[in-house]
Amino acid sequence: MKSCNHFSAGGKRNMSLVNCGQCGKLIVENQLRMNLCEDCFAVQEAEFAKIKETLRRRPGANIMQLAESTGISPTKIMQWIREGRIRLEI
Ligand SMILES: [Zn+2]
């Protein structure tokens, strides 16, 4: 006889708390936001949009030039490149 243990296995999952990867605030884990809190995620998306826009205007720009004209740290830009979110011709 099968027991109805799918009640506990399915739908209800414990939400795990993580620290925001940017400011360290305690938040509910959210893969879609890359575990950033709402504020930091919004900031990051804005910065990301800025980089994309700059890349469109200056297709040949390198990381340092991008960092200079957007004010975003080269480390962050490199991270996006590694994650495959933006593509740079180096
Ligand atoms: Zn945050």
C-alpha cells in the first residue's frame, strides 16, 4: 500500500535564507536574482543596462574603457563576461 507522503515531499519547501551577495542583508534565497536583495538587484540591472548601451555605442571598447565611461568596476564587468551575460571582443 502506498502512503501519501508526497504531501511533504512536494509543494511545501523550506525557504532558505542567504545573505545578499552585495550588501549582506539577509534575504530569501532567489536564484533568479542571483541571491541579491531587491535593492542591489535593481542597481545591478541598471548598471548592466548601462554597459550594454555603452557596448552598443562603442562596439570595440575594452573593459577599461567600459569601466571608465560607465563608472562600473572592471571586476564586475569581467564577472559578467565570465557569466556569459555580455560579450567583449578582446
Ligand atoms: Zn543587497
